[in-house]
Amino acid sequence: MAREPRKRLSIWLAIGVIWLSGGYAQGRETEEQLLQRIQGEQNPVKKAKDEIKLATLKLEQLHEAYSQGKVEAGTKLLGTFVETMQTSWKTLQGSGRKAAKQPEGFRELEISLREHVRSLQDLERTVSYYDRAPLGNAEHELEQTRAEVLRALFPGTPPRTGKNSPAPPAPASPAAPKQEQ
């Protein structure tokens, strides 16, 4: 008798899990849907955001390819991923919007670039030493793009130095004695 309520409960839990996972899968956009929307989109900000979503999808695919040992396929996806992120930046540049005054789209791109670089760095740690070069190159390209986006968002401010860039020169101290010539 006590088994009957447990059985019903487990059936309802299973139905709930299936229903929730189905809802999640339906909310997830496919590559084809994103490509169609990108091609038809007239608003450059929305188009750039969809391109970022497409690039994120490509990043997930390349993670999967590398984790399965398919390095060539992962490298190909890596190229497509980087190209899609750069296309998003070009779309925003060509929009005529000033990032400092109208940051929508630019902010999302900068955040995605930062997150994607970290994701590539994590992936790079798991890949064979001999297969890391394309990942490092992609990281470098994304960092350069991110620096451009930051300059657009914050014009007039000096660029931030990263871990591999030299420190900015120290300002001359007014108390320092002047050398005579």
C-alpha cells in the first residue's frame, strides 16, 4: 500500500522533469534560427546581440569538439567563433551609434568578449600543449577586439594594462631635482 503513493510521486516528478527540460530546450535557439534572424534583422544592435548568441553557440560546440578529442573540428569552429565575434563588433561600428552615449550592444559585446576569453583560457588548460596555439591566437584576437570596444565605450581614458603589457611610464615627480645640461 505504501508503495502506491511513492510510485505516483515518482511518476509526477518524472513528468515534471521532462516538462521542465522540454521547456528549456524549446527556449534555446538553434543555429539555423539565429542565422535566419541575423540575415533579416535591420536593427544593428539586435543583429549584434544575435551574432553574440551565435558565437556563444559556436563556443559551446568547440568546447564539445575539443573535449571529444576532435581537434581539427574544434579549430575550424574556433575560427568561425572568432569571426562571428568580430562581425558583431563590425556591425556595432557600422551602426553609427556612439558607444559612450548609446552603450546598448557595446556593453553586451564587451562582457561576452571577457567571458569568452576566460572560457578559452579554461579550455586551453585542458588541451594538449601541441594543440594550444590556435586557442592562444583566438584569445589574443578577442582581447584586441575587447580593447577596441573599451576604447569606444570610454573614449579619452588611457587603456588599461593587462598582465602582458608594459606598465605606463611614471609621471615626473615635481620634487625631483632637475639635471643640468
